[in-house]
Amino acid sequence: MQKPKISIVGVGYVGLVAAACFADGGFEVIASTNDSEKVRLINLGKSPFFEPGLDDLISRSINSGKLKAVNSRKEAILNTDITFVSVGTPSRGDGSIDLQFIEQSSKEIGESLKLKENYHLVVVRSTVTPGTTQNLVKSTLERYSNKKAGVDFGLCMSPEFLRQGAAVYDTLYPDRLVIGELDAKSGDILEKFYRAYYKQNPALPILRMNLSSAEMVKDVSNAFLATKISFINEIANICEKVPGIDVSQVAKGVGLDKRIGPMFLDAGVGFGGSCFPKDVKALIAFSKSNGYTPNILETIMNVNLKQAEHVKDLLKQNLTNISGKKIAILGLSFKPNTDDMRESPAIKIINSIAPEGAIINAIDPVATENAKKVINHKVNYCVSINECLKDADAAVLVTDWDQFKRLKPKDFAIMKNRLILDGRRVYDSFEFKEAGYKYVGIGLGEEK
Ligand code: UGA
């Protein structure tokens, strides 16, 4: 195989970013999705969702002819050598993982493999619970292709660790790559492709292991990061009880210990997104289905749920009563640089204060339209920060977008009541206090 041709099944964050990056790196890539509107947009050089840097990468790859999007799985599989499967794996009502898209795409890939003479490598990149590739994917591919995995075609599982909002950067500069392999030949082909794509970084660690261990690496990485966040949020709640203690200083002091590390120790209103909540719940369900109750994982989720509701408690402590009070919410997306509202703490905060009669103004640089679809309460969606803050009784910083982080005390002067609730600890508390504001920060013990 000279330069392998790549197909990507599923064009969400993981699939489309990989497709655009691999194409921009000189590989021929076919991205396949059942959604005709997404096919149309991608072939016009546009991303169907907001992700910094992705539009440029797609338009460059479409113009160079290295990337194309298609509706047909068959066209994608028959014309390429390696297929990455990046379809969604949502949560079911009970928290367990819904594998219907994995099963459906495995069936379609199997049907195409049946028509193919050359050896083909299938790589699962979606986040799936351990055992999925070995059991569901392998057996579905074999059944519909009438071929044998490890003999007629190869099979790997290679988890993806990119963050939304930094997806392009994370794909270009990963900390490590993990290859779960059914057999050595499958792993060799994938490692060769990765080494060629990441040739500028020959020292990049590539770990090889079996399929289920690779699946577990992904779940455990997300669960551990979520643990760090819930842990520091719990510490923040303790800090709030002690006058003058500041969780940001504590996290800095703790994080410089190399054994702990400084990242993912930012206390705040809790974690959201399509990954941490879903993956921790999936690991809990998986663990229970195997006869073990994972106490730490369950606590991570409980602490996270309470953390968003804690905003309501802090507002009540400082406003006595929130009924009829105008609350300005700065930020709706689950984190900056994305329009994604999935599991956003903003939803939980609004859901907890709206029923108590708060009048809600909200602003977000890009997520407003998505927010309207998932927030059922009455919210005045503002187009300027001034409109959002005007006559407010309290301002709550929920998402640490740069344009909100840059705000100074004078920018809040049009509020009726000078209460700032910093849900991400981005403001200088002294600066705000000196300017006559009541500054309440997550994890900051109030000086008596
Ligand atoms: C996360 C992981 O970081 C990625 O490695 C992984 O590939 C991805 O899930 C996935 O499984 O696809 P993502 O959800 O995009 O990425 O975003 P993060 O930057 O991890 O943030 C998640 C949530 O945690 C956000 O709501 C963020 O505000 C919150 N967070 C993060 C904190 O509250 N404190 C922190 O210190 C860090």
C-alpha cells in the first residue's frame, strides 16, 4: 500500500475534523454521512457546525480535491483502504450507551466489504464501552461481508481525545495515540498511517494494545478528567465556608505537584458537553452490568449536578429572594469556542432559577440559536452585553468566553444592583470589590 486512501464514516466533531486534517495533510479522504445537507455543506467547503479553524481546513481540502463528502457508504468503502468509524454513541435513558449507529454503520461497511477484493482496515474511533469492537462490530462486519476479520479485513479501535473548541489543534498535536488491534497486521497498518501523517513528530507515543483495553483508555481518560473537576468543585464548596480561602490559589498550589498536574482543576459551575456526562454515565452502567457498583463515578455525577444548582443558592444568599429579580447570564454554551449546548451548566442554572420567578437575560457569542431549542423557560436572548446587563440585579458568568473575560467593573455599571457571581473564577475579585461591587466567586470564602 503506497499512500492509503481514507474514508470516514460519520461527520461529527471527531469524524469531520479528522477528515479535514488528514486531507490537509495530503491524504485522499472521503467523508460519508447519511445527512444530505451536511454532504452539501462540506462539498461547498463549509463546516455544518462551529469549530475554530475547521471551515478554513475544509475549504482548503475541498479546493485541493483531497476531500469530498458523499452520501453512500459503498462509494466511501470501495474507493479507500482504511475506514475510520466516527458515528455518535448517545446515552440511553438509563445512562447506558446506545450503539445503534455503530451497529448500523458496521452493517453498511460489512455489505460494502463483501463487494471488495482488496484487504481493507476498519478502525472504530467512536467512544464505545469495552468489548464493543471485539463483539458487536467484528461480528456485524463478518456477518454482512461474509469475510473473516483478521484474515480478509483488519480491525482496530483507536480512541480520540480531542476537545471541542480545540478539535483541530488536538488532532494536529495529540499527546499520544492509542491503537487497539485485533491482530498485528491491522495494528501495523494503522501505525504506519499514523507515523506517516504525524511524520513531523517522530517521538509521538503510539501505544498498541488489545481492542477492549483501547476502549477502556478512552472511558477512563474522560472519567479521570471529570473526577478532577468534581473533586476541585467539592473543594471549592468547602473553601466557600472559610473566610478568605480561595480555591484558585489552592488549585495552583496543589497542581504544581507533578503527580497531580495543574490542568482540569478549574473550579466552576460544573462540566457539561457531549462527552464527560455521557461517558461517565456509560462507564457506571457498564460497570454495574458487570456486577460492580462504582461509588466514585456515581459521586462525580452527583457533585456535578449539584454544582450548577449551587448557583441558585449563591444568588439566594445574596439577593434574599430571586423572584422578580433580573439575572444576566453571560454564556450559554457548555464551554467557550463552541455553539454546543449539550448538558451545558447554563441549562441547569436557568432551569433552577426560572421556576422561582427570576427574569432571565442571557447572551452567548454563538450558541443562542441552539440554546433556544433546549431551554424551555422564558429567556430574553440579548444581542449585546449592555442589553444583557442593563438594570440587572445580578450578573452570572457561566461560560468563560474571551469577550466576557475581558469585561472590567465599568462594563457592569449599567446594572441596577452590583452583584457579580463569577462561575468560572475569571475576574479579579479585588478589582471588583474596589470598584464597589459585591463579588461572589465559586470557591472563594467570603471575608467577614
Ligand atoms: C472532553 C475531553 O477533554 C477530551 O479529551 C475528549 O476527547 C472529549 O471530551 C470527548 O470525549 O470527545 P470536551 O468535552 O470537548 O472534551 O471539553 P473539555 O475541555 O474537556 O471540557 C468539558 C467540560 O468541563 C466543560 O464544561 C468545561 O467547562 C469543564 N471544565 C473543564 C471545568 O469545569 N473545569 C476544568 O478545569 C476543565
